[in-house]
Amino acid sequence: MEILEADTTQYSGIIKIFKEVKLGLSENASPLSSVLTSRGNYTLFVPTNEALKAFIHDKLEVNSIDELTDEQKKQFAALDGLYRDWNAKINVISRKDIDNLYEHHVLHSLAIAKAINFRPGSEILDFGCGGGFPGIPLAILFPECKFKLIDGTGKKIKVCNEVAGAIGLKNLVAEHLRGEDEKGKYDFVVSRAVMQLPDLMKIIKKNFKKAGQNALPNGLLCLKGGNLKEELKQYYKISEITPLSTFFDEEWFSQDKQLVYVPA
């Protein structure tokens, strides 16, 4: 992948998006440009300086996500244009929600990184990844970890692979596969509310490594919403539930959004 810096004056719309406290509220903002060459490789024109600084400051550094390299900053910035482009072809994000990509999908995914700093060499399975969340943002943030994304819908996996390839992610593979057919062993399984937790645990219990290498014992880290009392009834003694408002100040995260951890 070739990433080219561009004069930010050409991207006044997207700069406005990045500068807003809540990204993407401008209806007239133009998406980040991306060009598909005849060889099928993306050349990404990423807005630099003010746009990147605003995004990194407002959405990541303020929330103490991590120290990011220039490459990671460009990868995060490139997601906007890529998902707008692919979402127009294959609907993986609600079209009403695409302007909230960074808050409702990228930052939401990175809530997992507030609970655990995956150690290099950790292997993580994203179960029911949809269009790539939480797996792609986490793979950007933890380049020394290995991520596998699976989903039962082939079109969604196509988007994952295209986005990952366009931004040069080398630590991620995405496969069209049902969870019941995944045989690999992982330190952690991550997910975003794909099914009821008891059903999910039945499927993934075969996929955990016995030995752990992180500060948190191997297990499931799942982003869920709503009242979880009944759903977590059989796990209430061992599960940990953290409201995302603990991590982030944005109003959207205070609306019954939680991170659930269940040890293997």
C-alpha cells in the first residue's frame, strides 16, 4: 500500500469532521478520497497535519488509548474513506451511522484496549466481525499481536480483507467461516453483541488456549448493550461488567453500553 500525504486544503470537509468533538456530524462533508488502480491496490490520499492531529487528539490521546506511530495515525485516518467507499457497495454499517464511524465503531472497538493491553504475540479471534469491528481497529493498535476475523457472511469478510489490505495490516486475516467451524486456539475472543452470551460461550469454549500470557486471564471480551442481568445470570460470579462511560466521556457511551469480560 502506498500512502501519500496531501495538502489538507483539498479536504476541508473531512478536516471539519475530524475537528468536531463528535466526528462526522457535517452532512456536507466529503469523504476521504481513495483511488482504486487497475491492479486492485489502493493509493490512499490521507489528510495530514490539522486533520490527523484533531482526530488523534480528540478521539485517542484524550482518551489515553495509546502512543501511536505515524503509520497507525494514517491507518486510522484512512478508515473513513475506505468504509464510505465499501459501504456504498456492500452495506456493513448503517448508512445513517456512517458519519459516526469513529465514535460508534472505531472508538467503541477500542474500549477493549482500555481494559487490556495485549502483549506482543497474543492471538485474538474476532467472532462475528461484521465489517471489521472490533478486529480492525484493535489490529491497528496492536501490530505485534495476531488477529483472525470470522463471519458467516462472505460479503462482510470481503470488506474486511479489502480494508485491511488497503491500509497495509500484516497482522490480520479474515475468513468466511461460521464460529462452530473455527478450530484455532486463542488467548482472547472479542465480539460486538453477535448473540446471547451463553450461546456464544458454548461455541467459543473450544477456542481458548490453556496457558495465558497477559495480565488478564484468557477469556471473552464482548461489547454489549442493554440490561444484561438475565443474559449473564449463569456468569455473574465470574464475569466483570464495565460501563463504557467509565472510559469515555461522549454521551453515546453512557447509553447502556458495556464491556463484558468472562474468563475461559
